[in-house]
Amino acid sequence: MLTRLLLASASFLAAWQLCGADVVDQQFVGGEQQVFNVPESVLPTTKYVVVLDASSMNTRLHLYDFAISPSGLPNYKSKKFFRPNDAGLYSYISSWPGPRNVTAGAESLRPLIEHAKKLIPAEVHPETLLVLRASEILHAHPAPWPQRLMQTIHSWLNKTENVPFKLLSDVAQIIERSDHLAYVWAGMNCVLNPEGNRDVAVITMSRFDTQVAFLPQVELSGYQAAPIQLGDKSYPLFRTSLPGTDTTRITSQILKSLVRNRTDEELEQGHMLASGNGVVPVVPNPCFARHNEQYVTLEPDVKVLLKDEDAPANDPVGPYIMSGKGLAEFELCAELVDEHMRRIPLFNETKAAIPPIPETSRVLLTGAFDAILEPALLSPEASLDASELHVTTVRKIADLARLFCLGAAARNSGYTQFLNAYNKLLEERKPSWCLDLTIVHRILVLGYGLDDSREVMFGQKVKGLETTDWTLGVALKAIMDERVEILRE
Ligand SMILES: *[C@@H]1O[C@H](CO)[C@@H](O)[C@H](O)[C@H]1NC(C)=O
Ligand SMILES: *[C@@H]1O[C@H](CO)[C@@H](O)[C@H](O)[C@H]1NC(C)=O
Ligand SMILES: *[C@@H]1O[C@H](CO)[C@@H](O)[C@H](O)[C@H]1NC(C)=O
Ligand SMILES: *[C@@H]1O[C@H](CO)[C@@H](O)[C@H](O)[C@H]1NC(C)=O
């Protein structure tokens, strides 16, 4: 009975299967086997998809190779990557150095197409899909240039003498930054959740914010879904951004607040150190490792969020010495971080609108999280299904933060392992690792409502793919959209 229920619920969840081998137990999979409603005979066994990523300084080629299972599920096999030395589409519609030339922009894709032609067996060129996605930064140029460029590219690609591959109707498009994470979600679920039964929630950190994308529990209505459409299927994703919750921003605000809070009295008490260029004030800081002092240079802040908003007098800049001596502690630091996060405009409201990440979901941290967590791991553990990813728990991140806050004063268990990890860090970053780890912990707990026992995965790569890569999601969408276009014809 129990088995039956479990299988039944697995088959229900498998409704969100994105790719991977066929689900074995057909009895319970039932109708879900016909996910794509495409006659078997139409499906190839190997499918190539070329994604041209024009989101960076140059246009890159991502070539995906999928095995198509008998029931039509694409199974990610491998990927090839190529980055030529071109100037990037952006430069062809820039007024400087100019002149703008959209034809030359389209022509700039030729080396990429030639490269793809060599990588893909000639007999499958006609059924190989090609899509180009450009970044919304193109919109920084005045109309009509971005549109004209995309139209010219579309026409250029749609000439068989230029491109021997198959194009879908939306072959060349500009995508929004906010859509990237939905494609990362699709790609990572394809790789890490091939059976579609344990959603992988993705939380990423950039220089501006953190963002989340996951499938909430279906019975929870009332949240703002931002579905992603792949072929005839709409995946009811929840996604949102928590602006300002990145380590750089939070760090700068906490340091400034600490400087501001120092009383004149404290200054007079001679908390100064002689340095090469005069005297630098020492600022007690509960978030910098306890055994250490560290120079920091505070840069002017565009908007001073605390106290008087517009008073430059309240925006301390220049050199300070941050000292965690006799003070630094994870719990104190966490309070400070929480207080600052709560003051970020819209933080409370946005956070309140995030539905719980289901207990059954696994959590993948991508982007800037990895650079903070990975070097701090005392005894890296590899996950079972993806050797390149690390697995830890939210509690263990707090434990690490606790150790790094105490710094060399942490003479307790794990000290030797801690020293091994600590000694490998960049000298100037050592004292601030306490703050970075604390911020990561508070983002997960306060921002995204994860509890201490929650497991999180992180790492730069999985199965050869960057965990921030959105192009696999775009390739999957192309495969599924093609089927819808075939059925329409
Ligand atoms: C634009 O580029 C094309 C192809 O590179 C070139 O043939 C054409 O002369 C250029 N047009 C202008 C106005 O520079
Ligand atoms: C390519 O051009 C042909 C002929 O004009 C047209 O029928 C087809 O829809 C075009 N394909 C795309 C993807 O625009
Ligand atoms: C600065 O002082 C305010 C008001 O007393 C307090 O709420 C805040 O936590 C202090 N900030 C820091 C960084 O200590
Ligand atoms: C957010 O909520 C906290 C309490 O949960 C409160 O102290 C803080 O003032 C709120 N922030 C804003 C900007 O409303």
C-alpha cells in the first residue's frame, strides 16, 4: 500500500519531468509517457541543438547533444563550447567607434556557424536546431537599432547558404535577465532531476541581488507564478529576486554603519593605529575574524540607506581598520546582518511573497555562493549523483561561519581542519570570510526560509556544465517547441 502511494505520488510529480531516461514503472507513469504527443516515427535518436549566446562581450557557441528516448524524452549527453575572438553583437550597433552596421553584425556569426558545421555530422544538419539569444543590454542602444539588428540576424540565419540548420520561428530573440534563471532551473533540473520527481530549487547570487526559481507545492495557490513554457507544457515556476541581498552590498552597508556608530568618545579614546599615511581609525567589528585587524577602504555609496538618506556626512569613505578583536562572533554578526537585510527597501514585502520551498525539493546554490562556500569547506563532501557538486546543510554553513568568526581564536574541535582551509584563503580576505559566510547563512534562512537541517548543493560545474549556464534550458525549449511547430504544420 505504501509503495503504491509513493509510486503514485512519484508519477504525479513526474509530470514535471524535463528530460532524462524514461521513467521505468510504466504502470504508474500512465499518460505521462506521452509527454510530447509526437508520433515516435518523427523523433530522431540523436538531436543536436546549437545555442548562440550573445549575452556577453562576444557571441559564444554552445552545442548540445541529446539522446532522444523512445517515448521522446531528450536526454542530455554532452556539450561543446566555442568562443571566437569577435567583438560581440553589442559593438555593431554602438555609435562609438561606429559606424553602426547591422549587416556586419549578422556576418559576424559566420565563424560560429562554420565551427558548428564542422562539429555536427553533415547528414543531420537539416534537423539540427539553431537558436540565438541576445542579452537585454542591447536595449541600451536607441531604437530602432536593437530590433533592426535582430531582424537582420533573423534573415541572415534564414538563408541556407549561410546556415544549413533548422530554425524555429523565434530563432533570434533578446531575453530578459529575469528569464535567465528560469532557463538555469530547466537546465539544472534536466541534469540533476532527470526523473522529474525531486525538483531542484535554484538560488543564485549576482552582484545586484539573489534570485530564486522553484516549483512550489501545487496546492499552494495565491503566489505569483512566472511560468516557463517549454513546448506544449507550462511549468508553474515561482521566481523572484531579493534586490540588494548580495554580499558586496550588505558588507558595504554594515561597515559604514559600524563606522557611523562609532562615538566621538571612542575616537578620542585613541583607537587609532599609526600607518604609512597618517592615522587610520580602528572600528570594532563583530563580523571580522576575532584574531585579526584588516584595512578596508570604503567607497562612496550612491544611496545611503541608513539614517539621513542624502547627507554625505553620513556616508563615511576612505581607509579604516576593522577589528574583530575580543568581539567577533557569529551570533552577533548574524543579528547585524538580519537588521541590515530587513532595512533593504522591499526586502520584507518580497520575502513575505515567497512561498515555502517544498521539503521534497533539493536546493542548488549557484553564482557567487560557490566562491564563498567552496574555499571554506573543511572536509569537502561530494554528492552522490553529481561528483562535481558539494553538499552541505544550512547548519553546517552556520558552523563554518562560527569558526571563521572566531578565526585563530577557534581552538575547539575542527581547529586543525579549519586552519588548513583558512591558510589557503587570500590574506586580505581572511578576516571578512566570517561576514561572507554569515551573510550566506542569513540569506538562506531569513531571505528564503530554509531551516538549519536543509541540505544545499553547490559547485561551479555539474556534468561539465556551469551551474549558472542558462543555454541548456534554451536548447531544451527549442526541442520541445519544435514538436509543437511540427504538430501545427
Ligand atoms: C557593413 O558591413 C558590410 C559587411 O561587413 C559591408 O559590406 C558594408 O560595406 C558595411 N556598410 C557600411 C555602411 O559600412
Ligand atoms: C525562412 O524563410 C522562409 C521563406 O521565406 C519562410 O517560409 C520561413 O518561415 C522562414 N523561417 C523563419 C524561421 O523565419
Ligand atoms: C548603530 O546604531 C543603531 C542605533 O543605536 C543600531 O540600531 C544599530 O544596530 C547600530 N549599527 C551597528 C552596525 O552597530
Ligand atoms: C522589516 O521587518 C522588520 C521586523 O520584522 C522591521 O524591524 C523592519 O523595520 C522592517 N523594514 C522595513 C523597511 O519595513
